[in-house]
Amino acid sequence: MNLKVRLAVMNFLEFAVWGAYLTCMGNYLIPAGMLNELSWFYAIQGIVSIFMPTLMGIVADKYMQPQRMLGLCHLLAGAFMMGLWWMGMNDPQPDKTLFITIYTLSVAFYMPTIALANTTAFSILKRNGMDTVKDFPPIRVLGTVGFIATMWFVNCAVWEDGSFGFTLGESAFKFQYTYMQFFVSGLLSFVLFAYCFTLPACPLAKKESNTSLTEQLGLSAFKLFKTKKMAMFFIFSALLGMCLQVTNGYAGPFITSFKGSADEAIATSFAANNATLLTSISQISEALCILMIPFCLKKFGIKGVMLMSMFAWVFRFGFFGIGNPAMPGVIFFILSCIVYGVAFDFFNVSGGIFVDQECEPSVKASPQGLFMMMTNGIGATIGTLTAGAIIKIFCEQRGDFLMEINPGGWQTCWFIFATFALVVGVSFAFLFKPDKK
């Protein structure tokens, strides 16, 4: 099989695992009695990302080939995800403490795999004389396709009374509302575990006898902070990372909440009953935007691309604030999903390429882990918990939905998030000064 195709399949499975539950988990957790813990479920992804990607990156740099480390992490993540499925199947309101503990263990081993997948792809491409800026984005786009595929699957798949089927209509037994989303994720993790051991070898760099303890532990990646350019890049990565999980955590419950509307046209609308399918437009936009990255990086540089991402987040949140599931309001939801491709990819994928180009050839995995720590770790943790606190002020649980306390509550939340993204973007424009190449 063609080498690029093999790496594309790896990326497809990598993000299909995440897409099975990331955007629809809230629709299960709220009826399961865990609304108050919802923000923590997304914050936990950030908390483990503060240290786990870096630790796994150190192991992948010094002790175990990254593709094998990637497979091992998926084996463990999938096992714990199956544990969530088992708990949900046996109890409609599972024990919160045990459920959160198992979930934490699952994401603790999943989150490092995003950086490990990048490291594996970069290493294999370079060993075969390929250009990462040109050849990686078309490979990475299959990851987004995988994310979309499982979003569509859990949105339409139904398991009721021992019978499996698909529907776009209203059904409380859709996977997007039940524990079955965790089963899909766990199963795909097991498949990727096996697949990783079929990938080409990524030999470790030879250890020098006179290396310091810091270098032996892989902590030399933190030396990147000594450079003002890289220090500013990582700081703003953390600030922009505060936006990453907000819509993943709350867009689904927000759109689904319209099912509780007194307006029948809104309550029965296609968008309100297919929130996961609607938000998958975001990932379709991602797939297209990834293919634009090589051109945009060469044309505008890392600063221009990052600025596009930051201002796209302003529109991402703002369009949610002025839309609704019925016509013509649903057009703004669709526009929000379209700009998400620029908001997410021009930051995450371009940032990963930028870090790979700036770090030393002998240490590749740990800088990617550091980038992951600043964005999906520190940034996402603070952002998700802050967003949860803000939404709690303006919204409350009513039945199975997260509804506004007063009219305009959801809109206020989205406009607050948009304002934050605007401030970050303007500050970045003045303070970040990369090399002029």
C-alpha cells in the first residue's frame, strides 16, 4: 500500500476515535445526571494534556518508537472507553465518581496520541524524502474525514430493543444521546492499536554519552521558551487554546436545547434533532481548510495564518449567538460551522508544522507534546472551566435540556466568548514577531 495512504488511514482512525463522542457527549451526560460535571469532562482532557503528551513524547523520543507508543496508548484508551459503555449500559445514571475516573484514564492515554500521530507521520515522511509542509496536510485531512464519519454514524445510528438501525428523525435511542457513542470510540481504538504495529519503523535517535540529565529526560523542549519568538508563540497558543473545547462541549447541548422550545417549528426542526450532524459541517470545513494550509503558510507565514484562525473564532462564536435552528436563523449556525475550519486547522495543524520546523532534529516528539500541553492542556482547561462557569450563570437544566434562565442567555454567553477571541487576536497582531522568511 502507498506510504501516504497508510498514514492517511492512521489519521482517519486517530480522529474517528475522538469524533464518536467529543461533540455529542453532553447530550448523554445531561440526562445521566452529570450536567454540573459537564465542563469538567472537557476540562479533564485539558488537565491530562498538561503532562501526558509531554511524558509520552519523552518516551517516544528516548525509549519506544512513536508508532508503537501510539498503538499502546490506544489499547489502554479503548479499554477504559469500553468501561464507560459498560457502566452506561447497566445504569441509566451511573456512579459519577467511578464514571469520571474511568473517563479520565481513557482520555489520559488518548490525548497524547494526537501529538504521537503527528510525530509518526513527520518521521516516516522525512525518512522517505518527502516534504512535511506539502505532503502532511493531505494526509491529515483524512483525520478530519474520520471525525466526520463517526459523527454522522452516532447521529443516525439507533439501538432500541436489541434492534439496530438508522434515522434522521427524532429518537431518544440515537447513539448521540446514549452510552453507545463510547462503544464506537473504544472499538475504533482497538482497531488502531493493531494497525499501528503494521506501520514502518521510526528508529530512535542515537543517545550521546555526554548528554545532560535534562536532555536524557527529554525536557530540552522547554528550552524553546528562551527564544522570545517561541515563548510568545506558546503563550498565545495557550490563550487561543481556551477557545478549542468550548463549542465541542456546548454547541451540541445548545442546539439540542431548542427541542424544548415552545415554538413547534423550532422544536421539531431538523437542526434541533440532528445537532451532531449539523455541527459535522465544521469538520467538513476543516477537511477543505487543511488543504489550503501549504499555500497559506508560504503566502502569509505563521503569523498571518494564526491571525486568520483567531479572528475566525470571533465569527465562530458570534454566529452561534445570532442563530437558531429554524430558517433563516439556521444559516448563521451553518456559517459558524464553515468558519470553524479556519479557526481550528489554521491554528492546530499549522502550529504543529511550525513547531516541527523550529525544533532540533534529534528531539521531535517532546516539542509536539509541549505544543499540545499549552493548547489542549493549559489553554483548554482554563477555557472550558471558565466557559462552564459563564454558561451556568445564564442557563440551567430543565428535564433533558440545558435551557436559558432568561431570554438571551445563550446569546450573551456566545458574545462573551467572541469578545475574548477578538482581544487575543488584536494582541497577537502587535506582540508576535516571527522571523521574516
